[in-house]
Amino acid sequence: MFVIIGYIFMCVCIFGAYAAHGGHLGVLWQPSEIVIIFGGGLGALIVAYGGAPLKQVIKGLPLVFKGSPYGKAFYMDLFALMFEILSKVRKEGLMSIEGDVENPEGSPLFSKYPSVAHDHHVVEFITDYLRLMVGGNLNAFEIENLMDVEIDTHHHESEVPAQAINKLADGLPAFGIVAAVMGVVHTMGSLHLPPSELGKLIGAALVGTFMGILLAYGFVGPLATILEGRAADGTRVFQTIKVTLLASLNGYAPQVAVEFGRKALQGSIRPSFSELEEYVKSAKSK
């Protein structure tokens, strides 16, 4: 929603001010130059990110028009789930969660929190490390190192769409210059025309530079920033799970372990201690 609002506000300010000073908006409509700029940029993107990375970019683009799935409500469910799992481990032992770990789709614990259960990346991360805990062959230090490696790998992979769109934004001004130069070449080949016609051709050529810069910094660049934020949101979820599980491995009670995880969140989505405590208790009683 904010993406559309921002685009509209930007266009009204730029084109409105241009028209208010006597500019002719029709001159700015140069479809061939837009094809050159976007076509060149997308072609370069395909060369650089062809194959699986390009599919990841295409899949990630719709996310810019949606809010982050990892809001306060998601974390409330995540902490409630972690509390129930760790409480079960503390009361009944690690082997009691073996069924939940091996079959999270059929687990009563996971099914209580669909917002978490539907995110297969999060479920896989939780169950993988619970499985290692059940196995009992690794200590907390070794598991922490393994978590850091996986989180780092996931973060780099999730940043691919943002990096690709950022590269596209960086290239659009250059392709705008290409379009402008081609327009100048066309103008130089039309010197037999009257000055009024040559002026139109020169103006059309300069539109290429303008469009390249506007598309790069006004439209495409901000999308890369949003995608970077989405990647960071996903990484923060894993970091929160990591802190919670490690606290449990180090002997802290489930309520304290969940508090460790709560402290890993930024203020805008972090529930208060009492708020989380009440939610966990109410969720557990269901």
C-alpha cells in the first residue's frame, strides 16, 4: 500500500511541478526509449542472475507490495510454541518431543500455531535443532556454531532478490544514457529537417537520460530497499529461535528462555514481558 502511495506522491510532485512551469507532459512519453532502458536493464539482469537466482527474484518481487509476515502476532505465536515445546522437554524429557520433531505437520503443538506451522523454513529450522538436541551428541557451543553458519547462509540467499534489483537500479541510468545517445544519433541523421523538428528530436533524446534516472532512483531502487528489509526480517526470526534454544540448552527454564528470545527483537514488534506471559498462558490452556 505504501509503495503505491509513494509512487503516486512522487509522480504528482515531479510531473506536476514540471507542468506548472509550462512543461509539456506529452514530450515525456517516449515508449521506444522506455523499451531501450528497461529492456537493456532486464537483459543485463538475466545475464547476471539467470537460472535459480532469477526465479528467486521473480518470486520475491510480489513481497514488496505486502507487509512483513513477521510482525508482533507472529512472534507471539512463535514464543508460545517454543514455550510449550521446552516445557514438555523439561517435564517429560527430550524423547517426548520426538514425534513432534519428526512429523511437525501432524504435531498437536505445531498445529495450534498455524502462522508458524505454515512457514516451512521456520519449522525446518526449529525441528532440525530440536532433533540435534534429542540426539544429544552436540553441546551448546557446537550447536551455536552450526546455527550461525546456517543463519548466515540463509541470509545471503534471501538477499539475492534485493541485490539483483539494486543492480538493476544501478544500471538504468546508464541505459538511459544509451537511449539518449541513440536519440542524438537519430537527430544527427535528420539535420535536413527544419529547426522546430530538430528541437523535438533533441528533446526526445534527452528524455532518455531523465527516464533512466527517474526509474532507477524513484521506482526500482526503493524496491531493493524493501527486499533488503524482508531478508533482514527472516534472519531475525532465526536469530530469535537460536537465542531461545541456546538458553534452554544452557539450563534456563522455558519462561526464561523465551525471555531471551523476546530480548532479541526490535522495539516496534517486541511484546512486553507481561503481555507475552499472559498470551503464553492463555495459549497453553487451550
